[in-house]
Amino acid sequence: PNQQATSDPELTAYRWLFIDFDPVRITGVSSADAELQKARELLETVRAYLQGLGFPVPVVAASGNGYHMFYRVDIPNTEENENLIIKCLKNLSAMFDTDAVKIDTTNSNPSRICKLHGTLAQKGTSTAERPHRMSRLLTIPEPVKITPREVLQALADELPDEPEIVNGRR
């Protein structure tokens, strides 16, 4: 099989800020209904917060085991912008993660792929408590508006940078 895939340097721009809400559960099993509900509640909290910062209405999807929010962006693929996206996700995680739901901070690289919505999420054995579910798009605003870079920067600036560690000290 061909193992080649598009790599980060081959992409010219970021087109989406992808925010993934993952319920905390045993690895390799589907989410229970209560876990999914907690992920949806956190998504709604984060959506309201981002709206207050000037973010437009996002695309929202059910991943089958959690939820996704997508904000349309149009920023060049540069080291500065990759760091901007990293900081946005890390700030959201630091501000909103709970013991029950985490925001995935690894979704920052431009070649990141996500679930193809409309497919079946099949982690582990499907049971009544942890069923396999279809992933699906839930809301798509009309029109999908581009999130201005200044709004992304406002999110990135919400928390201070972690102090640099030099010789074991901050």
C-alpha cells in the first residue's frame, strides 16, 4: 500500500480550526450516552465563550463518540500561524477541560485529518450501554463565515505563556 500522505509543508494555508471534544472513557470503547451529553454541554459552553470573543457561528458535528466544532479560517501555513492554532487549542483546553471531557490539543497541524462525518464510529464491541453511532453534521451556518485572524489572536492571548524553564527553574 502507498504510505504517502500530504505533509504539513505541502499545504499553503489553514482552512479550519478543528476543536474536538472527547469524553474521558476507557480506551477502545464507544461513549456512553451520559459521556456524550457531557461532551455536548462542554461544546455549548465553549461555543458561547468563543462567540463572546467575536467568533462566528461554527459548523457542529457529532463524531459518534464526542463532538466537533469547526471554525472557518483562512491563514497562511506559517510557523507563526501554526503556533497561533496550537495556542488557541491549548488555551481552550486549559480553560475548559473537565474530568469528564477533554479538548484535543493535537489537532493543530495543517495536514490534520478528522473523521469523515456520515460514517459509523466503531470503537470496541457495540453494546446497549456503549453503542456504535453514526457520525454526522449537526449544524452548518449559512453562510459559513471566516473567522478573522484577530479573533484567533484574541483567544491565543487569553492565557499567558507558560514561563520558560531554564536550568530546572521558571
